Amino acid sequence: MNRRRCMNAAGALAAALTLALAAFAGAQDVLPPGGYRAVDTAARDRERLMDESRVHVARLRYGGGGDWYADPSSIPNLLREFSARTGIPTARSEFVVEPADPRLSAHPFLYMTGHGNVKLNMEERDRLREHLLGGGFLWADDCYGMDESFRRTVREIFPERELILVPLDHPIYRSFYALPGVPKIHEHDGKPPQGWGVMDGERLMVFYTYESDIGDGLEDPDVHDDPPEKREEAIRMAVNILYYALTNREGGTRDGAEARSGE
């Protein structure tokens, strides 16, 4: 009987400890290398709103099985470089948004990338179309593998418009830096890098970098071991894309005479 009572007591104590630990863990954020801190949800929400009010990039989470999350360090690196080079305050990290998110309009600059299939349902296509025609901008960067499905998706969103090859004298190539075109960051099958786009009048609202892999060049230096000059080419192109989108939401164009050269 004593042994049975001891086992019952031990079982009850273990259950109580499990519940207590679960409650404690649920109210905490785990911080490396193993510490704990209480979650201040109000402060977190304030920080998010502050980031949302600054220049930021929202990564598009799409369906179809493709790795929409590829190149995770690329956007934080871009935001830091953009702020340092232009003097414009930026968010500290990227946002992640789905095409049908009710708050899609809070994110004027959308970014998507990946190696695989892209698929949007009808609601997502309609919401993304509305967002882009309302002044939003989408930069799609092919990591090699999403070309066919991305082009199909663009046709589904804009059946009345064409994905065109953006001419090299377009303002996106001289919005901040004077660039000769889309740089070649990673070799895949030997094709030249290209910039494709969808226009809304004179405004470029979708820009698709193909056979370039700019996102890889934006990642931390030790991820792909890209040489400094290639990383710089990727950063300059990305800065131009974001700067163009910020300064052309209403269809206006910026005079490229003051664009920075390669110095």
C-alpha cells in the first residue's frame, strides 16, 4: 500500500510539473543560447506597426509547393543596405504576406522568389491584381525553376496584358544607380540575365528578374561564397528596384540624370 501510494503521489507530481512547465513555456519566448524572457505583446505590436510605417518588403507566400521562403537573409540585408545608401529609414526585417491577406494593401512592395511551382487560387489572383493596379509593386526573382509557373500565373492575373522585356533605357535601371541592365549573379544554363515586366500605363508594376538570381547575391557572404563585386551588383540592382517602386506609385517617372554611377 505504501508503495502504491508513493507511485500515485509521484505520478501526480509529474503531471503537475508537466502542466506548470507547459504554462510557463506558453508565456515565454525562448532566446538563444537558452535563456527565457516574458513576451511583451504590446511592445511587439508597437514594433511591428513602426516597421510597417517604414519602407519595408513583404515576401509573398504562395501555394503550389515552391520554396517561397528561399534566400532568408536576402531581404534583411537589402533593407540595411537600402537605408545606408539612400538615407531612407527601413524596417528591421521582412514581412510575410499571403495574396488574399486583408492587410495586403499595407505592403506596397511585394517580393517573391523560389525554385519551384507557383500557384494562386482565383481569390488570390483577384486580390493581387487589385493591389498592383492600385499602385502596388511586385518584384519576382527567379532562383531558377519558377519561370514557367510564374509566367503562367502572370497570364492568369493579367490576361489582357503582356509580360514584356523591359528596355535597357527604362528608369528602373537608373532610378538610384546608373546600371547597364540586370546583372548575372549565378550561372545556371548560360542564358543571359533579363528583366521582364508588366506595365500599368507608363508605370512598371511587375518586375521579373530572370536568369540572374539576385536574391542569392543579397544573402550573407558565406551562404553562396559570391565574390564582393557580384554581391555589390546584386545590391545595386535591388536598391534600384525598391527605389523605383517607392518613387513611381502613381505612374510618374524620375529623371535619371542624377542616378549614381558605378563609382
